[in-house]
Amino acid sequence: MWERWKKGESLQQIVQLFDRKHSSVQRILAETSDIRPAERRRSPLASTLAEREEISLRLYFPKGIDISAYSQAQLNAVARKLNERPRKTLHYQTPAERFSQLVASTG
């Protein structure tokens, strides 16, 4: 298997030739050499919460810009806009609406 890899055959070709699963061929190659499997790619829909929040902020602030250049009023306006956007996870309520409901139910 290793000899075929060194000759330049693709991992897919080796998998088909030896009739093995992709993961088992990768494991064998990793154990016998310095070859590591490629990192798994995630779809954009599988972004973390922090990544999704950063994407939302990029609508208002370009990447690499110093946010301290903005006034507190401007930052508050962006926060208000973000909190007034309906969210599917909140059954199309806004975070502000949901927060108000939660505060009202505790008082």
C-alpha cells in the first residue's frame, strides 16, 4: 500500500484496489508514515456560534477595523439591529422579544 502511495497513486485508487474503507487505508498509511488525514471540512451551515456572530458583525464592521473608532451610540445601534432580527431557533421571534418574555415571566 505504501509503495503505491509513494508512486503517486491517489488514496481513492488505493482504496478501490485493496477493497478497503477509506478510513482504514488512511490509518495504515498514518501508522507507517507521516501522512495524516486531511481535516474535515464543515459546511457553512455547521459554523460555531462565535463564527456566526462574527459573520453578523461583519455586515456592519469591516474585517480588521478597530471598533474603538466607533462611538457607543453607533455600537448600540448595531446591537439593537442584531437583537431585532428574527431567529429561526427562536421560532422567528427576535432575541429582544424572547428576552422580554423571559423577564416578564420571572417577575
